Amino acid sequence: MTERAVDAAFLELFSSEENCAKALYHSRWPDGYRCPLCGCAEHYLIRTRRLPLFECKSCRYQASLTAGTILEGSSTPLNKWFKAIHLLTLPGGISATRLTGILEVTYKTAWLIAHKIREAMHSADEAGKLSDFVQVMSFGYGAFHYPDSCQPVLLGASFDGEDEIRHIKLHQPDPDHVRLPERTILKEGYRAFISNEVRSSEVSEIPFYGKANPKLSPIRHELRSWLTFTFRGIGAKHLQAYLTEFCFRSNRKLNSQEDTSFSYLLSWCASTARITYRYLTRPRRTLPVAWRTFETKSKWINMHRRSWG
């Protein structure tokens, strides 16, 4: 993917820092500036910095354009941020490796920008719940030949009166809610998902390998293909971030809102609090690595080969 992959009309609209700053301002304060501290609308505009600074006339509190957003503390120009946001809304998204070349930044910077944007997607995902008739099923992500190394995933979907999917959610269950070594999800995992993500009394729980609505199968296949071909696979630690990204684009598509995805995501980037690299890379509880109980990976592989024979 090269610079040409970014839509020409988008590049023309957001080629300058000034245009990007205006768009970010309107996304953050659609009804005009309000002091984050006291709510006063009257302010002074200070232009001595790279990005404008707003000083409240009432309490004298100074707020930058990016303070309180995922862009806070970043030295990366706004037009590069906007390119990244745009590319993550396109079908298929983009990997940090390819984003590095387009933005002309280091891999660490590209990875950090992409994951901060995924945190904004997470905020958008949390704002909505599954309603109407809901089906919840589970499946494994990973190599089918090694089922004890797969990552279990819960998929929930809202169906309307015409049996069409209107909204989906993908969730990585708590390790305590997974049965080992089979890696199937316990009833507690379903209950936790339904309690947090569903607002409906019509919920159908489909057990692992149970028969679910056939319209859910393409979602599973599309997710697996996307994770494999775009990222060459994703580990357990950051899997949830990619599940959320997949849901974000899928839900915009299901509701025929792909054309407004950029402005919608920008508004969430402008309203999601600052996220640090330390927070994104913090230790997280995940399922144990399957082969470690066999001392070496070769012994684990040989065990599976014997079972195949």
C-alpha cells in the first residue's frame, strides 16, 4: 500500500495542518468551545504554538486542541493522524508495518497511533448494546490442528424482525471463564458477556460447536481471514483490540454508514481520553501457552502428530 492508497479527495481536504485543526476543533466542540474546567464559552485564542491554545476568560484555564483526546502529547503532525484514522476506517484496515511507510514514521509510532485509534473504536463500541433478538455463540481463533492453542472468542449479534444482522460484538472472555485444556467457554463467560454487552430479554446462547444462525458463519470466516492475511495472526494479549476494530467497520457497513465512518471515528478520537504506550503494553492475563506443559514445543507438536495418526 502506497500514498495512492489514501483517497485523493481526502488528501486534498486534509493536506494542511490548518484544515486538520479546524476539523478536530469541530469534532471536539461541535457547538463551539467550552472550557473543560468551568464550561464558559468566552475565551482567548493563543496562536504562538504549533496548535492553537484556548484560554478561558472566566477561570483562565488554558486548553490545547489535543488535550483530553487520544492525540494528546503526540508530536506527529495532525495530517498524519488523519491519514491513519482514514485508513483504519477503510475495508480491511491496515497493519502497523504498512502504516509505517505511508506515514513515514517509525514502526513504534505507527503501532502506537493505530492502537490509540482502536481505543477510540473501543469507546464507540462500549456506547452501544446488543438489542432486539440476540444470539451469542463461541468459536476458536487459531490453528485448527492445534485446538489447545486456539483463542476462544464470543460473538454476539442483534437480529431485526426480518432476521437480518444489525449489530455485532466480539469479545475475548476472561481466562477464568475458559475450560482447559479444551479452551471452550464456560456458562459464566456467556453470562458475563450478556450482562455487559446485551440489552434484551430475547437472548439465545449457542454452545461451542452448536448450531447457530447460518448468517454468523461468514463473520467468523471473514474475521479469521482478515487477522491472518492483514496481520499474519494476532496473539492473545492484543487480540481484543483487533476484534473491536473488526466490529467497528462491520457495524458501520451493516447500517450502511461506511461513507461517514471517518467523521464518526474522528469524533470518538476527539472525545476519548489520552492513552499512553505504557498503558497499551501493560501486562494482561491471558490463557497459558499450550506447549509449555510439555516442556518443549517439539514434544507438544509430536503429541498432536501422534493424535493425527
